[in-house]
Amino acid sequence: MRPVQSYAIAVLASVALHVVVVGALLANWQPDTARIMVQPQFIEAKLVELAPKAKPKPPAPQKPKVDVAKKQNDEKKRLEKLAADKKAQEKKRLQQEQLKKAEQAKKEKQRLEDQRKAEEKKRQEKAAAERERIEAEFAKALEKERSEVAAKNDERVANSYRQLIQQRLSENWSRPPSARLGMETLIRIRLVPTGRIVGVTVLKSSGDIAFDRSVEQAALKVEQFVEIQGMDPGLFERKFRQVDVAFSPEDLRL
């Protein structure tokens, strides 16, 4: 309230109090035998200082109304998103596992293929080594057979040349009167590919100088075996570069 109104109310209250006092006195009034003087009481009126009017508090902010349907819809979307994310993660995990399994299967397949190739290579190498061994043995056997055949051929050809040499030496040998049964002189004749005799050496003496001399003279008279010129060089080197001839009164042997 305003100060003026408060003051008016205080004055009215004071007047009302006086009226009440006067009424009470009149009610107890007596004759002049006992005259009582009543002095009026004054009420000191004071201005009441009122506390300043409190400022009104600002209204509390109203909480926004909750949209239940929207909240439920948002929660539903959130759950659906979580489920979708979980499903996507599970799908990704399965895909990764499948890729990992596929990669492992690929590596295992490659390992088996490499192992198969290695075993096949080893088998081929073993088979090749066995073939080479068989071929080597066959070649060795064939070479041996060829060598034996060649040796037989060489020996056959050599025998024909030996017979030729024996005949030529026998034709040019003059047996001395001192020759006796059981005597034998062994000489070594050195030849060149043209068949010419380039040296005669007595390897074993008969014990008779005349007999030994007649043997040497027989070889020197021949001088050359012309037929040897057509001989195979290899056969000549192996068998006729040096020829040992045994002379005896009974026979002439090479």
C-alpha cells in the first residue's frame, strides 16, 4: 500500500479507539457525588515505514513439453541404427573371416601346388638321372661291345699283317749251318707308318752269334713292309710301331 493510505488507516484506528473509550465511560457514569475527571489519552501516530515491496520474481522457465511420440520415434530410430550398425559390423566381420579363409585356402592350395611341383620335379630329376644312368650303362656296354668288336677286327687285321711280316722275314732269312733245334732268337723291329724298318734290337739271344746275326740280317734285308702304308694309323700305333718276332729253326713266330 501507499504511505498516505497507511496514514489514513492509522488515524481511523485512533478515532475508533476514542469512541470506544468514551462509550465505556458513559456506560459507567454516576452522579456528581464522585466526579471523576478523565483525561483523554493521546495516541501518538507514527508513520510506519513499510519494507520496500519486493520485486516480483521472474517466472520460472517452463519446461518444454515432452513429445512422447517423437521421443519414442527417436528411440526407435536409435535402436534401429544400433541394430543396423551391429548388423553391418557383423557382416563386415563375416566378410573379413571369409576373405581370411579364402586367403588361407589360396595359400594352402598354392603350398600344395608348390609341393606337387617340387615332388614332380624331384620325380622327373630322379627319372632323368635313372635314364642317364641306363643310357650311360648302355653306352658303356655298347662302347665295350664296339671296343671288343673293334679289338677283334683289329686283331684279325693285325694277324693278317703279322702273317705278311712273318712271310717276308722267312723269305729273307738264311738259316746258318750252326742252327740247331731248340735255338730261338727274339728281336724287336721298329717301324714307321710307311712300313720302313728303322731299327732292329735283339731282345733274347739264342746263344749262337751266327744264328743271332742271321736273324738281324733277315730283318734288314726286308727294309720295308710296303703293305703297312694302308694300315689304320690307330692300329699301327697300337700294334705295329714296334713288332717283336721270335726266330727258331723249326718256325718263325710273331
